[in-house]
Amino acid sequence: MTCLIVDDNKIARTTMIQLAGQVKDLEIAGECASALEAYNLLQQQKIDILLLDIEMPGMTGIELTRNLGKDSPIIIFTTSKKEYAVEAFELNVADYIMKPVSPARFIQAIDRAREILDSNREEVKTTDDEFLFIRDSNIVRRLALDDILFAEAMGDYVKLHTNGRFYAIHTTLKAVEERLPASKFLRVHRSYIVSLGKIDTIQEGVLVIQGKTIPVADSYRAALNKRMKIL
């Protein structure tokens, strides 16, 4: 698991780095001194867990969480103020740790985040074949990778679009991205992953797959052009 530490206080960041370094399967991807710095980094890099202070100059941790939306990392708030707890949990964060953070309390929060990540990943499973197994209502259904046109994030669900229909899965786009082979699929927007072999046209910041227009974010455009080997 990767984590990003966000706190405007250098001593607080150092403390969190020391705590995170004691968890064997937790990799520190970086540290940010502001929510805006973290927001920009998260547009470019996938992070599993966000260790996030609330009261920071400019953008608060709660404002950052709202701006990240449904496809955000698993968020653990770290704060010295109790009064934000209700608002924080309304945002469906994994945990809310009061400073100073004890090692036992830190491990408890990380374990909770790990359970959420594992639960999300279990919603979409791959095999060595060219298939996904997806949970469609109460049925586990086999879906050929070649049938998938694109994946679209819709709130707490991801729609896997095929020719003529879609399947809505209760998971995150990040979890789906981790299960789709990078040789065939590419993230082109916060809300879209596309099958490269299904793209019909690309023009002026959008691409078209079987008549469906899909936006291409600026941060993903160079990667798309490289993968498509555009002349």
C-alpha cells in the first residue's frame, strides 16, 4: 500500500513518516505541506491511503476531500481538533485520529484502511485468462476483457460498458484500473478508463468509442498519444 502524508506542520509530517515506516506493507509515496500541493500530486499519481490534516492554510483537508470526490484514496484524518469529527465521517473517511498519534492508534487506522482496500479489490477479480469476474447484483458473472469498451465512474459504482449494455459494479475506478491489463486499457480521465483497441477517433480533447464521446484530461493526453503511436 502507498500513502501520502499531508500536513502543514513539518514536525507532524516527520512523526507520521516515522509511524508509517514501522508498517511493513506501507510505502511512503511522499509528503505535502498543503492540501493544494496534495491535490496536484494526486492528479498525477495513484495513492492508496491519504494521511490528511484538516486545518491547513488555503485549502483545508475537508475541502480537499470534497474536491477529490468518489475516486479518492482511502482517507485517514489526523487532527488536534475534535469538532470536525461529524463532518469528516459524513465524507465517509476511513478513520479520524486525534494528535498526538500513538503507534497503536495509527496501526488501528491503517488496518481499517487495509480492510477497505481489500474489500474494494475483491469486487473485481481477474484470472490468467482474458476475463474478469464481476459481481452483477447477486450473480458472479464472467466478462471477457475483449468485450469491454470502457469503464466509467458513477458515484459509488463503476459502469463497465460493453457492446449494447453495461454492468454496474459497487467499487472504485482505481480498483478496476488495477485489475485491467495495462497493455490493453488506459486511464484517460478521473472518471474513465478506455480499451485502446476500441477507440474510433481522437480529436480536440475527446475520444469516441462506438459513438460515445469520452473526455481526455490534459494530464493523460501525452500518455494516450504515446500508447496510440500517433504519427
